Amino acid sequence: MAAETFDVVVIGAGPVGEVAAERAARGGLKVALVEHERFGGECSYWACIPSKALLRPGNLLAAAKRVPGVPVGDRIDPAAVFARRDWFTGKGDDSGQVDWARGAGIEPVRGHGEITGEREVTVGGDRVLTARHAVIVCTGSVPSTPSIPGLDTIRPWGSREATSASSVPPRLGVLGGGVVGVEMAQAFASLGSEVHLVISGPRPLPRNAGFAGDLVLAGLREAGVEVHTDSGVSKVAGGNAGTELTLKDGSTLVVDEFLVATGRRPATAGLGLERLGVEPGHPLETGDTGRVSAVDGDWLYAAGDVTGRAPLTHQGKYGARAAGDTVAALAAGTPVSASPWSRFTATADHHAVPQVVFTDPEVAAVGLADARPGSADRVVDIDIAVAGSSLHADGYTGKARMVVDTERNVLLGVTFVGQDVSELLHSATIAIVGEVPLDRLWHAVPSFPTISEVWLRLLEAYGL
């Protein structure tokens, strides 16, 4: 087989792989982008985009009901919601993404890519691509399925089935109190399902500040979700009347669909990594430039969920920019600075990873959720109770937290919970990344009357 030669071969054409390929191509390199499913990846067709399309109508209806004088009904139209979702996902047609790649000077290659040697990727078993400079792995993640007796006897939903559903199940069981679990529970409750959410702890979103889980729990229950806390599913059994779930306490639920949302793991299986001494099924550990640490030589890079660093689309794209720019610079003989906050390093992965949970209320958080053990950090919690929030919605309920490094007088973390707080998050991210001293942040005057005035209240509560 004659090998086709490129400067860079990127495996995985989701948003992360597309960015890595684009940055390398922008640096003047000849790039191949390999994808075995759809160009655009998980986020475009089965995750970020469709899930938010499903959530938005219910959140909007709830918001409208909080402002007197707005004519609203009591239900949303599932068919219209699904149709809008399908418009955003192109009904699975990735031709636009393929055209984008070609327009960016990238060669799209369909098929499963496997690393078969140093700087060598074989696609579909018979097409060999050689990379002069680097291979960048951006294969994302796959669902982690728990071992539950009887689960293999039914066809449970994963996140893909939930976000691509074309009908509303009368009864939906959801296992898992993470982002996918709470978002899909609320989305399908708004669409008309009787939803049972089963979580292992006293509140969902255990990685966030405790008050975030408490407020989301209240929001889920207000939306009609039956939340089974401190529980789990110990057994599953299919039947003509539906799927029977036996809970931790021995009680049972019968549902029409069962969504298992218990986390994800890096998609490293089937990549041929064992040839390089890397154990498949584990994250590809990288430095901040994206170079895979376990492989000698400066040719194998990775970005996104597959690294296990910060499994969020926007953060993966950030890492892809660092990796793509590093590869392009090295190929051109340009010095690469691996120092923190260089354009070639994904330093923010360690300090300021922003995330939004698009439930009602929303959770928007960046940096630390709490003080560091044994530190002099100070935590300030306040209610979001400003003129802007009162005007935004009657009975507005929300909370805000900032975590302060008192020795350096800078922010380490910020959490907002409340209706429509997601747009507050970038200001917090800038403050943390920029290490803006609090006495200087005091001079960033928030407009009145907006919810952003919560920044003034946080600083006043701190003592400024």
C-alpha cells in the first residue's frame, strides 16, 4: 500500500479535532482530518447542541410564567421542539462540516483511524496516512456503563438516544445526578414525561458548590421531576408493561425508557495505542502543549476529552488551539514557549475551567467551588437579590459565591446559580485568568439595573 503523506494527521473530527486541524492548516501545514462517524462530532449531533435545543423551550416557558402580563400556555409543543433540534443538527447530515474542512484547506478522510507506527495512521485497514510532523488524537469520550444486573437484557438510553429521541416517553427513568442526568430529566419533564431521577447522594451535581445542587434539586422538583436521593438502581428487568427498576431501598419503578447517565471515559480503545506502550481505555496524558507524555519523540499530541484534562467542548477546543499552534510552530522552526499562559499552553485547564449547567435554575461556575484545605482562602456567599434580578423575574431565587485567595487578593473561583446566570460567567473567567486584584475589580462598575450588580454585592460582602 502506497502511503499518502501529510504534515499532520488529526484523528477525530469533532469540534476539538476540527480546531486542531484548522490551527495546523492556518500555520501552513498539509492536514488530514480522519473521522469514522460524522464530521462535527458528538457535540454537534448528540450532546451540547441538541441537548440545549431540547432544554431551551421549557426554560423559556418557565421564565415567561415568572413575569406577569406575558401570555403563555401551560405546555410546549414536543413536535416543534424536536423539529427545531433537528434543524440545528442538520438531521445528521455532516456535508456542511465536510465542506468547511475542504474550504479550510483540510483533507477530510472517512473511516476508522488507527495508529500503526510512528507518525503513521491506517484508515479502514487499507489506507495509510503518514505524518511528516505530528499525529493529533481528538477522539473524545464514550459513556461509562455501570454493572447493573439485568441491564444487558434491555436497550437503555445513553445520552445519544436521549438527545436524538423523536417522541416523548410517557415514563422516563434517569440514573445519574451529573450534568447529563439533570439536564435531560428537566428537558423531558418539560416535554411531558413523568420523570424519575435516581441519584446516589443527597443532591445532584456533587462536584459543584453544595447550594448549587440544592437549588437545582428544588428546580427539578418544581418542574415535576421525582428525584430519588441517596439511592441507586440495583436491578433492571424488562417486561411487556415497561422496564422495572429496583432501587437501592427495594422499591420499584416501571418506566418506558431508562437513561443511564453515569459519566464518560476517554475514547482511547481501538487506536492502536498498545503499539506505543500506552494502555488503551485510559486517558492520553499530556503536557500543556498537548504532547502525549508517555510517547518518546515530539510527534504524538492529543486534545479534548481523550486526555481526561477538562472534559468540556470549549476547554477541549482551547487545548486543540495550543496543540495545533505548537505543531505548526515546531514545523516552521519557530520557538515554542511552554511557560504558563503562553499561546502554546493550555494553562487555564489548571485554574479556570468554566462550565454551565443549563437547567432551570442555571449553574455557572469557574475555578474552585470551595476553599483549599488548610489555606487562608475566604468564601463569600450571598443571595442574588439585586434590582436586575427582581426585574428579570418575580420571585427570583439565586445565589452567588466567590472564593478569594486572601494572600494574593485575587479570585480563585466563582459560582452563580439562578435563572439566566450563564452570561455572567465570562466576566468571572476573565477575573480569574487575569488575576485581577479585588481592589481593582472594585472599579469595574456593573450597569444598573442588571443581574451583574451581584459583583458589587459580592465585593461589598467581602469588605470593600
